[in-house]
Amino acid sequence: MQLKNTKSKTIIFSVIISMLTIILFVTLFNNLGANAIADLDEARHGINAYEMLKNNNWIVSTYMYETDLWNLKPPFSYYLIALSFQLFGFNTFALRLYSVFSIIILYIVISYVLYKVSGKITVCVFAILFLSFGDFFFGHCGRTGDADALFLLLSAISMLSLSFCNKHHWALYIFGLSVSTAFLSKSFHAAPILLIGLCFLLFSKTYKNIKIVEYLITLATIILPIAIWALFRYFADGMAFLGSMFGVDVTQRMNNGVSQGGSYFTFIKYLLSYRSTQCILCIIVVCYIFTAILKKSFSFELNPIHKTMLLSIIINLIFFSLTRTVETWYYYPTFLYLIVFASGMVTKTFNTIKENNIRKGVMALTCIIGSALLIFTSYQIYTNLRQTFSIRKTNAQDTIIEF
């Protein structure tokens, strides 16, 4: 009987995950190349990659074949776009394909790790919540040529690596490579990842178990890739690009955030006013209260992944509040950490109920969380799918069509 129940659960799990994965692919690929290219960051990325190919210059990014000192990002994402152009031609589909693959790899990696560490329930909750977040697909992320989907993937890999580095010190090298690659994709936007890593080593006391040679290798994985690129760039045009990159991406963006209305509470207000995060926070609070009541304690153990995610949420909240940024795509990694943490809290609560053998509690929790998930996620997933059928045009295209 137990064997039959196990097989039934496995079949149900396989069907659910298969359906959700199909929805993911439809959401990402449907009309991917049909929408107009956004006339700021996305277009600039495409032009930089295109001209790198034409110039055969993989160090200096150009715009209209002159050094680009407006789009001040290192070139890793341009390399991926250029590769896609080579494989699929110079078109919108090819421009955005690397972002699509970044989201797919992200989905697979996190699902696999959560399955191994937490089990089927965690994976299902994660997949459902992930698909309901439109920000992971539209705007600046999975269905665009911007570097944010790639950055989201690298952020996730770095956090997962931290989760395992206490037992497997080689995971620190993956973390280091993730940090350096994130920097080579989004410049100083990778700073919070490094800060989270330092805080993790400190608060988890993992630093006590790491040998000096392991520290040196980790530092090499972080510094060397960036230093090699920076050296080549310096020989190409001195401090023109490197100096502007720091001045604009750090100093000027922080000042602009203030001038555009950013405050110390901008990030918190956004989290509390955004419908998706409201749902996630509600799930976390309900699960925490329910588990605390059953365990008769407000402190209980979480697995390393969800501890890391919780720390990452707190550090990001502090970092972006202090820097007073208003660009919402900076918050994408925090949304991802919230989803992973919420999926772990749901599993933790169900396991606690099972340990206490409370059938009424199971039914009550299922009704509360299940209803919230079903109503919210069904509507959001439907909205996301519907949006892929809406073809966006630029003002220039509309004018041509009208003429």
C-alpha cells in the first residue's frame, strides 16, 4: 500500500511539474521575436554586440562604431548575444535568446537543488510562485535582451553555492566565479552578492573552517576574471571607460535615485505595495505563525538553503534601502529569494503538522495556503501568458502603420 501511495505521489508530482514546465516554455518563447525592441537598454545591448561582431573587437564596446561611454557595462552579456547572432542571425529572437536560456537554466537548477534538499512539495510551490512573477519574464528580464535574466541566474547560483560551502568548500569557488561573471555582466550591481557572501561567512561561522589556500583560490576566482578584462580595457582606452563606469554606475545612479524620489523606504514600500510580494509575504507569515504555534517556539531550524535566502533578503533590503535606488529590476534577485524562502516555509509547516499528526491542521493549512496560491497564481500565470500574445510596437512603427 505504501509503495502504491509513493508511486501515485510521484506520478502526480511529475504531471504537475511537466505542466508547469510547459507553461514556462510557452511564456518564454511565444512571440519572443515579435515585440519591438525597447529603445534604451535592450537596443543598446543589441547594437553593442552587433558592432563587436562587425569590428571583431571583443574588448571595446561601441555605438555607431564609436566607443560607447553611455552603456557602461562589461561585455559578458554582449558575448552571449553575439554568439546567438552568429547562430540564429541578426534578429530580435536571437537578441533575446540568451535571456530565455538564463531563465530556463535558473528554473531547472533551483528546482533540482530544492528537490534534493527539501522534496517535492517545495519544488511545486517554487515552480508555481516563480511562474506567477511577471517581472521574471517581462520588462527587463527573461523575454528581453537586457542582462538582468543572466544576472538573476548568476545571483541564484552564488546563493546556492554559499548554502553548500560549509560542507563542500569547493562551492566557494563557484560562488567566486558567479560574483566575477555577475560583475562582468552588470558591473557594480554585483556588489550585494559579494556582501551577502561576506556576511554569510561571518554569521554562519564558516570562515573558521576554511583554509588559507581556499580563501586565496576563492579570491582568485573573484578578482582574476575582472582584473584580466579591466587590464585589457585599460590598454585599449585608459581610464575613459573604467572611470566612467564607477562614476555613473555607483555615484551618479545613487544620486539619481534620490533626485527621482528615492528614499530610504523606497524598496520596502515597493515590496509591500507589489501584489506578488504581498502574496509571498502573506504565505511566509501564515506558515511561520502556524509552525511557531505547533512547535511552541518562535525559533526553529531551517535548512542551509533557506537560511541563506533569508540572509540574502535581509542584506538586499538593507543595501538597496541605503542606496535609495528606484530601478525595480534591481529587486529581481530579492523576489527570487523570497520565493525560494516561501517554498521552504510551506514545506517546513507541512512537515511540522505531519510530525504532530494534526489532520485538522493539515486541512486548515491546505485551505488557507492552497486557496491563496490557487487564486493568486492562476490569475498571474494567466495574465503572463496573455501578455505574450500582445504584440508591442514602438512609436515609430505605429507612425509608419498609420501613414
